[in-house]
Amino acid sequence: MDPHSLGVAHVSRESLEGYNPILRPFDTACAPMRSRTLDESRDEDSMSTEDDTRARSAERGDAGAPDAAAFDAGAPDAAALDAADPLAGHVSAFLPSDEVVSYLDGNSLGRPLAATADRFASFTRGAWGGRLIRAWDEEWFELPLVVGDRIGAIALGAAPGQTVVADSTTVLLYKMIRAAVDARPGRTEIVLEGDSFPTDRYVIEGIARECGLTVRQIAVDTAAGATLDQVRDAIGDSTAVVVLSHVSYRSGYLADLPGITAAVHDAGALVVWDLCHSVGVVPIELDACDVDIAVGCTYKYLNGGPGAPAFAYVARRLQGQLAQPIQGWMGAGDVFAMAADYRPATGMRRFISGTLRSSACCRCRTCST
Ligand SMILES: Cc1ncc(COP(=O)(O)O)c(C=O)c1O
């Protein structure tokens, strides 16, 4: 993944504010992020349905429908909206496509930045082709942590030393949830929202089987997501870990991250946030909200490209308490000692298992200059 291609790198908090249809407005670092209540969602949905019906009926020229000319006159001017768009200046940063004029599927794969094409070429000829194995010592070895810190600063509200880039989201979810469960011995339940992304549910199901735990699913409205009250009702003395999506992949619902994190802590449990659909989209303040653990991907709204690695955040206060289950050589304290026994590194390096993915190597000095 090329951190220079982070889609949010040049987008200010203020620009994002006006853009998010759910989070309005975002006042301070850890202002209670406002979740839509179900009633509000329904009201908004029914309003938009009524608006749509009126518009469709106007198109058909139905009796009683607003006059089409009057409708047009009241409609916002698309060109004027484009001109006033705080993000308009960023369009040229992305590679154009002859076939795609408007791309609304960043939730599956973000568009490439124009700079990325050159950086891949320069990486292949420069660090990889020119420096070969020396590039590991010169730069690549530290990149999981360097790129992690960069993502932390740009998009997560995380101070350095708490974010690492590695693996896929699914693998990092497994590693983090498993580590969190082990850090709460004696507690028997993992809590998640019933409509969470399938990989989260499958990973949790597997961990529960491995560790002899029970999975408690919060039944949520699929047009919304888990509310603070629902989470409070679901957790207690037996809860080890709560796993939730910050933004729901299905509904776009924004969970109350600060409120839920505090409630989970009150119950003595740990919280793991899946940030796949919120990173690069809404302001995130993991440190200020005292989040324990978070995982997310970089190929959606961070525009890292297909196969770009995932990231994990672990609050500094917890790092020494978590033992991750995939003990690989790259997470060992002395990687090249080739020691008989595994001794984890300190800090975020201990959450790495194997060799860094090459797409993250484009951060190297050779390519960036
Ligand atoms: C919310 C969420 N969590 C987890 C994943 C799994 O990510 P990966 O396929 O990178 O492991 C996805 C993938 O789209 C997702 O949307």
C-alpha cells in the first residue's frame, strides 16, 4: 500500500463534516458521535420515499403533481453544487477512466491516485530492482510500523506506536479478537451485532469454538445498527469482548463509538471496532475515545489498491497484555536471532506474523523521491 495514496490525506475534517450524511456536525475530537435512532431513520427514509414519489410523479406529469418547470426551477444547480464542493479540487488527484465518469463503489475498492501509478513503477525499478535485499534493512523492515503511524495520524486519531499494517482484515480480526478474549480470562461471552459483516461473524464463531465461549448476537434493525442501549443490555460480567462495526457495511449507520466504548469498559470488557467502512470517511479519534483495539482495511476509502494490507490499532496501555495467536518470526523480539523459542517483540511489532506485503513497500524512500 502506498501511504501517499491515502485518499484522506488532503481532506480536512471540515470538508468531511459537510459530506457525511449521518454525522452532522462533528464538533470536537470526541464529541458524542450522533447515531441515527431507528425512528429518525424511518422518518428520513419515509421522507425520501415521499420525495422520490413526488419526483417520479412529476416526471410522468401526473395530475396534482408539482409542475415540472417549477420543480426544475427549485432544484439545485448541479454545476453550482460541483463548484461549491469542498472536495472538488481533489478529483484531479485520482486517475481518470474513460469508461467511468462517476464512481460510487469505493466501499469495495477505492480508485487509484494518479501518483500511485508512478510510484509502483519507481518502486519496481528503484528499491526492488535496484536495492534488492538491501532494501529490507534500509527501509522495508520498519514499514509496517511507519505506514501504521501514518494512517494513525491521518485517519485514526492515534498517536505513534499504536498502529501496524499487516495481513488482511479477516486475519487481523482473528488475531485481535483472540488476543482480547485471552486477556479476559474467566469471562465466557463474545458480543457482536447480528448484522455485522460475515467475516466478523465467522471469525468470532471460530474463536468461540476454539475457546469454548458463547456468542451473543445483538438483534439489530438491518436499516440501522447497534445502539448504545442495545449494547448496554447485552453486556455484563460474563462479557469478554464486544466486536462492532463503526459504520455498518449494509446501512451506513454510524455507531456511537465513544458511548459504546465507555459502556463496554464499565462492564470490564474489551471492545474491538471494525473500521473498514469508516476509515477515510468519517473523523475517527481512537485515542481520545479510549478505544482498546480497532481493525480496518486500506483498499476501500484509503485507496491502497487491491491486495493492500489491513491495519490494526492497539492502545498503548494494552499492548503488553495482549498475546496474539499467530506467532510468526516477524513479530519476534529479535527477528534474525532465529531463536529456538518465540519471544514477542515489544510494542506493535508483536502483532506482526510474517513478511510485509509488497504493496506496502511503495512507501520506501526510493519511490517517494
Ligand atoms: C466491515 C468489513 N469487515 C471485514 C471485511 C473483510 O475484509 P478482508 O476481505 O480484507 O479480510 C470487510 C470486507 O469488505 C468488511 O467490509
